[in-house]
Amino acid sequence: MISAHIEKSLASVELSFNEVSAALVSGEPLALETASVALRQATIDFSQLMQGLSANDRQDKALVLRMKKIAEGLPILKDGLYRRTALVEMALKAVVPATQDATYAKATGPYGSLGKQTGAFKFLAA
């Protein structure tokens, strides 16, 4: 059986996890930031609490199942964050093209740079 203080801390982690998921779906950056900060703090608090527990308390089946459920959801959350980051970067490049890196070297002349000479034709005769 999970003790009350472990239950409270684990519920806080689960609630924050769900808030981050909801903020990702909604696309609101401020809500995502707030929820992410809350999730980070809840996981730090839970980690500190888990370090103080005995081995028997950490092996509780209900605790292990709930932690496993969170651990299985983290890669999905991480993928969502990567997708949101890519979407924001693409939107930024569309709005502010100066943020894009040049694909080709800068041309020095008005018509671009000259082609590299191979030495096959030294002169042109007509």
C-alpha cells in the first residue's frame, strides 16, 4: 500500500504530466512553459522522496505500475515536444527569412561566381 505522502507526490507528477500533454495539444506556449516547470519540480520532489524510501517501499506493485505508466508516456511527450519545436522553427523561417542559413556560397560579382576552370580550354578560337 502506498503511503499518503508518496501518493500525494506521485499524483502531483501525474497531474503535471497531463497538463504538459494538454498544453502540447492546445499549442499555447505560456501554458506549455508553466506546465513544464511544474512537471520538472514535481519530478524533482518525487525523486528526492523516492531516495529516502526503503527497498520494500520502492517495490510496491501499485507504485511500480504507476511509475511504469508515466515512463511509457514520456517518449510520446518527448516526440510531441520535438514536433512542436520543428513547427515553431518552420514558422519562424517563414516569417523571418533572415534566420535561414545560406545554402550556396555568397556570390562576389553581380552575376554570381565564376565556374571553376578545369584547364581543358585555355582559349577560345572562332
